Amino acid sequence: MTATFLITALVICLAPGTGAIYTLAAGLARGARGAVVASVAGTLGTVPHMLAAITGLAAVLHASGVAFQMLKYAGVCYLFWMAWSTWHDRGSLAVEAGPREVGWFSVLWSGITLNLLNPKLTIFFFAFLPQFVPAGTEAATLRMIGLSLVFMAMTFVVFLGYGLAAAALREQVLGRPRVVERLRKVFAVSFAGLGARLAVESRA
């Protein structure tokens, strides 16, 4: 494992994307427990993409325009649905003033699905991981699995940091209904923007 991989992976994890925005929103809406659940969900959502890259399925997705488009538009629809439900204060990111004993599966499911339905992640790992496994490397598959696990760990730590930071501000935010309303709409617009960006992206 090289310093280049670690630095590159950290930059990628820190970049604000679907998972980071979802974790921030979950931290504000559900508190520290919500942040933890959302972080786990976002991390688990990357597993299928990593497996696809390791097994070569990403190459199929990259070569098949139909498969890529189907997965892409499923992701676009889900992001737009998240935008709609967040705007109307419904779903897994509905803001609750007190503790909530039910609905954690919804937070977990939404977080996993957001990353699962992003075909760009599969293509990204397909292009990213092999760069750090030189041709002729012994046990290349095991090396890619190791790098993937490191990336997953970094993803979880970064997402958790975002979520706990948001959760720390939760009590202050809940005391200001107008701030809650504005933040909810900011997250809704962010999801819609991510959906629109995904809709126009290509396999390249």
C-alpha cells in the first residue's frame, strides 16, 4: 500500500457527494445514532461496486450502454424521490425532536440504496483500484480486496465525522424552526442536484 493510494482515497472520501450529504442530513435529523447508522449504510453501499470492480463485472457495465443507463436512471429516480420526501419532511430524514425507536431500518436502507444505485461508483472503482495493483503482482485479487477494505474504513470514518459533527449541532438547530426548514430544503435541493448531475453523466 502506498501513500499515494491513501492520499487519493482520503480526498475522494472527503469530497462532498451523495453519501456525505445523506450522512450530514441523518445526523441533523436523527442525532448521533442516525449518523452512525447512515455511515454504516453509506459504507455498505460501496461493497457491491468494489466487488464488481474486483470480479470484472464493472467492465461489463462499462461496455454495456443499456445496463449502465438502466442503473443510472434508477439512481436518478431514487435521488429525486429522496429530494421530494426530504422537502416534504417525510421518509428516513424526517426531523424528530425526541428519540425515535422505529424507522432505523429506513435510514439504513436509504443510505445503502443511494450508493448502490450509482453506476459511476462501479466505473470509478474499476478504473481506480487497478492503478495500485501493478501488472504481475502476486495475489493481485487479495491486494485489491485489501485496498478496498482500507477504502471502506476511510469512507466510514469520514462519513461518521460528517454525521457526528451535524449531530452535535442538532439541539441548537432544533430550537430554530426556520433554520430547520431551510436546512431541510437545502438537503432536498442537494439531492435533486445530485440526481440531475447523475442524469447527464456518461460512462466516460
